[in-house]
Amino acid sequence: MTTPAAEADARRPFLDADTDTDGEPPAPRPAPLAPAFRPPRLRAGDVVAVVSPSGPVPEARVDRGVAVLRSWGLEVRVMPHARGRHAERGYLAGTDEERAADFAAAWLDPDVRAVVCARGGYGAQRMVDLVDWDALRGADPTVLVGFSDVTALHQAVAARLGLVTLYGPMAGAVSFLDSRAAQRHLRATLCAPESVRVIARRRAHALRGGTATGVTTGGCLSLLTTSVGTPATLGTARGGIVLLEDVDERAYRVDSFLTHLRRSGWFDGAAGVALGSWQGCDPDVEDVVAERLDGLGVPVLGELGFGHGPDPRTVPLGVLAHLDADAGRLTLEEPALA
């Protein structure tokens, strides 16, 4: 039986060669993204671990999130620094080593079936390279849940472990705690994933019409941009349906992020783009995104409803999906979890 780690090796982007006619070395080109290995769905009695890989979370919000997860019939373990705060850097939940240790310990615990982040903020990029990914490759496939700053961990799990992850609301986030819709969609994705294969939103609309099929990838735009060229990233969106969202950004900064990703070649070969929320961003940010992505010649769907906005949807990363921008929906070819 092929192991997830072995499949991850096969899926990791490699360089193939374009035909060379001028006697120069062939130009490298990333291979298209391929579907990742799907961890098993959760069942009543399964154990989930709550971690804070980035910023600190008020204890009361962690406790509320734990109560929601337990109401689903899950056993919850709160890792030691999930309620912590760095003594000098108050924007971090603990030292880089502490947060990396919490994440790794949760993943390596044979009883834990899912690692649910408490919040984003900032800090995942400081700890991601401290994780012993080789050790994690020997663990059972585990579900990662989170968004925003957790984009750095989504990229690392995809690149190092070859696993599907869930870009979804976090246990200590207000958008999760105060939204029954967000809770229902995450619970369905975790426990009955076949029931949420079609992801749509009433406000969804085409910025550039058309259809496309590819492997979902992406996350928070600013995190993707600052991850280019670093270890533990996929490094390409070739063959992908790119999911993008962000929060509290000025239009010119969104322009600069997209321009950098375009210039770096990250978007080369992307099949389509689906946009989530742009909570707190400039009103014209969607127009900026449409203009900067128009040259890709691929369908672009706006307002699919994942990310920082109200009632956020859960969207899996690493699955084959069909994007229909005109119909305003993303359809997964198979359930997010096995």
C-alpha cells in the first residue's frame, strides 16, 4: 500500500524541461499541481487538538470554541500554549519553539485526528521551519483547519506531507463563535464532507466568465506573497484553482501582492481563480484584483465567501475541483475528506 508520505514525494512539484532549440540549457517549468491525499473524516469520539501557531487568543474565546467542538461529539485537547502569550512579543501566543512544539506534538499524537487552530494574526512563518516535517511524515494523516496566517502551515502541509487541508474558520475566531452558518459548514466538511461538495454563495459573481478544472490552492494573499521563495511551500499555482482573500488591506498593497506573484511566475499555468472575502479592504479592491489577473486569461469568481468575512465557508485545499464562474460555484470532484 502506498503511504501518504510516498505519495507526497510523487506530488511534490518538480522541474521538467521545455524543448530547447538554441543550444541553451532547457528552461525549467514546475509540474502541475496534483490532488493531495485525503485524511479520514471525523467521527463522534474522535480527538481534535487546539493550537495557537500565531497570535494570542483570549482564554474565554478558546473556551467557547472548545465548547462548540465538544458539542459535536468530539474530544478536545487544548495544547499548552494555545491560551498563552509571549512575554516580550505580545503579538505571539508563545515563543517560536513553544508554538512549533505544540503543533508537532498535536500532529504526532496517534489519537489526534484533526489540528484546529485557535486564530491567525501573525507568527506561523516564524515557527514553520522549526517543525520536524520528516517526523510528521511518519504520523497518521491528520486534518489541519485554519485560515489567514495559517496559510503558511497549509502550504507546508501540502508541500511536505502531501495532505488535503481545510481553509476554514478557527476555534477562537469571532467569525466562527458568532456564526451558526460557519459552524455548520465546518462541521459538515469535517464529518459529512459529501454533503458540501458544492460551495456557492448568493453574492458570488463572475469577474471573468468561464469554467476551469484544477487542484485548489492558495489562501491569504499577503501570506502567499511573503512565502514565495521560502522553504516548505508549493512554489507554484500551475494547474490550480487559486483561492485568494485578505483583510484590512489597501488597494495598492493588494495590487503589489498580485504584481509580485505575477512577476515571480507563481501564477503561471493557473487554471482559474476564486476570491473569498476582502473584509475591511478598500472598496475598489475587487476591481484591482480583476485588473491584475485579467492577463491570465482564466475564469475569476468573486465573493465565494471564505476567509475573514462573516459566516465564512470552509474550502479544502489540495482537491480537484471544477470552477464555474458564470454559475457562481466551486464543485469538488470528491469529498474533501475520505
